[in-house]
Amino acid sequence: MGNLFLCLFSSIPRKNKEMKKAILLLFSIFSLVPTWILTMEILFNPQRYNVYFGLGLCIFSFIFICGTISIMISYGGITTKSIEETLRMERRMQLRNLDHGFDLKVGDVGVTIRKGYKWALNQGTEFDLVEQHSDEKPDEVVGTGVAIGNWLGRFKNVPNNLLKIEHNEWAQDKDICFDMMKAGYGDFTEDSEVTALIYERLS
């Protein structure tokens, strides 16, 4: 029951917080209302439940605990490890490479150049490394990385020492890197603002 609830909960898009809150509340209600009815029935008519009294008491305890925990979660009182981990994974950013891999070994430090400032991450921020494909092959998470620094500025001013550790070996040549950025973003010039994210590959 708990695993089914967690699967349904985690399948909701992370932006839809209101739906998640509503499901938590409904789960709590459906847990506590039957429990309350069963408890009152047992207390006021114990002679009718001699055989099933113990079973009913066990069911009561289980559902009551589940319902109480759910209510506490919905109001931010506590978080279970499983749901906390699910939400943490949903929030993790994904660094995607289209039709090429990550030319970094685990433990190596590299750079990726991205248009704009979305990837100006705080030091210590972890993210997934995802290989994306233009054909029908599904995306694949191939590892994780952690941000260790940023360089912000116009593409034409990206320092050569950063280009030398670009995580795509082809893009270590500035002309090729520009062509790749142009192909990827379309509206891109040498004066476009970019972020050079410096990161370490963790896995």
C-alpha cells in the first residue's frame, strides 16, 4: 500500500505541488475515516467482534499510523526518507549532450559551455549527465557531476585554458565549438552570453 502510494505520488510532475498536497490529504482521509469507524464499532459493540477483535485492532493500528504520518507529511511536520529521496531526485538538474558523449573519466574536471546563465550553478551542486539522442533511442543517464566553478561572459571571450578542458573533445577547438553552439541553439553569435560550467565527474 505504501509503495503504491509512493509510486503514484512520485509520478506527479514536480511543478504540480497542489496536486501532490491534495493526494496526500486524500490518502490521510481514506486512512483515518475507516479507522475511526472501525474503532467506534468495536468499542460500542464488542460482543459482535469477539473473533475478529484482534485482527481489527491490528488493522486499526496500521491504518492509523499510515494516516497520521501522511497528515504530518502534508503539513511539513516530517519527511520520510523515501519521499525525501524521490523529491530530491526530481529536483536534480540534467546536463544533456545531444548525439555525443561525455569525454571525461570519473574524477576528471571538465567544462561545458552553455548559452545564457541557467548553468551558473553554485559550487557543490550535483546533477545528472544525460546522453540525448535525436533518433528514437531513449535518453540515458550515464553518470553524475558536481559544479566546482563558473565563468560568465561573451562566447568570443571564453578563455583558451577553459576550452582545453571542454568535456567534448571536438569542442576544444573554438571554431568547432562555435559551430556546435550555433547548430544547437540557432540564435547564437560570438557576442552571445554564455556560462562555462566547470565540474567534476563523480560517476
